[in-house]
Amino acid sequence: MNLSGLLFRKADLIIELKSCPYKKSSFARFEFNFFRFNVFKRKRIAMFKFLFIVIFFGMAHISGSGQTETATFGSGCFWCTEAIFKSLKGVETVESGYSGGQLKNPTYKEICTGETGHAEVIQITFDPQVIKFQELLEVFWETHDPTTLNRQGADVGTQYRSVIFYHSPEQKEIAGKYKAELNRENVFGKLVVTEITAFGKFYKAENYHQDYFANNRSQGYCQFVIVPKLEKFRKVFKSKLK
């Protein structure tokens, strides 16, 4: 029998079933069961899709949140500190900017007056599974002089102060204990004057400040200030470098 014959036979069968009371009830049960099966199948597919979406976005949330943390440090000119922290394993991003003052959206020219209350800082995004906040503090204190108030070398002013802007009570506690231990052991021979204060707002510095060392290696300041500092840092923290 060809296809058209099968189709006509199917149509006749449906008419026959519907015309017979007994067969009609059987056909009704067949239609109901078939309908129920399709509904169940559609519900099951919809449930699988829903569970997939929930699991997918749940995993994305778990992997995307809680894995990175932020640290904000001021330790003098951010041209130097940015280059140092970018070299560390576990550090994902480092941005140069300003924090701790009252002036909104300050410019570098305004920062240089020392009257904005802001400090030159770097904001670090890091993976705590690779590098701990304590390890960042170790690098922070080792790579600048935390005993000079509002000064780093020839750079003088409140914008060059040694400061840790903590982002959580845990960071505050860790930084405070670390500083107290440095002073108790008299590690620097002088009192550590690093300011430890709550993070407020970070203002990203102008574009030409970002990746300054990488983009200006031949510049005088980079050669005579940053390069020697980086070389010393790399010797001390060789195992932590990317």
C-alpha cells in the first residue's frame, strides 16, 4: 500500500473508532493518554531546561564571585608600585588612581597640590587562592619606606603617604596585626606610620598613568628609580613572580 493509501486508511480508522461507542471510549482514552504523555514530556523537557539554567548560572555565580578580592595601597608614586604588583602571581589587575580625599573626580594636577586629601594609590584585583592578602602586605611593606610620614624619597606631600585602605573587617584586622608586629619587632628601626583606614572611593587616574613603566621604560624616572626598585623586588620575591 502506498503512502496516500495509508493516510486514507488512518482517516477511515479514526472515523470508525469515533462512530462506535465502545471504540469511541477506547479512542478517547487513547487520545487522553497520548495527550497526557505529551504534556508530561513537555513538562519534563521544560524542567530539564530550567534545571540547566539554574545550575549553569549558579556555577557561573560561584566561579565568578568570591574568587577575587580587592586591595588598595598607597606607598608613594604609583608608577613604581603598579609595576611591582603587576609582576605577582595571583594578581589579575592593577590600576593607578586616587583615594582617601574629599574632592570628587580629582585630576593629577589637583593631586599634586597636596590639598585634596587623596593619596596616589593602586587598586589591585587578586585571586586569594593564589596569593593571600597577607602576602600582598608583605610586598607592600618591603617595597617602600613605611616610616616616613607623607613622604617617599624625594616625593613629599600627603599624596605620597603610606596607607592601606581596607575593604573588609578581615583586611583591617590582618593589616593592623601585621603593622603592630613590625613595630614590636622593630623591623625597620623606626616606627611604622602607615595609615590603616576604611576604603571609600577610588578614582582611576588618567590613562597615561596606567601601565606607565611598561609604556615608558626608556624615560629617565623609570631607568633611575623604577628599574633599581624592581630589580631588588624581583630578587626578594622571586618565588612569587609570574
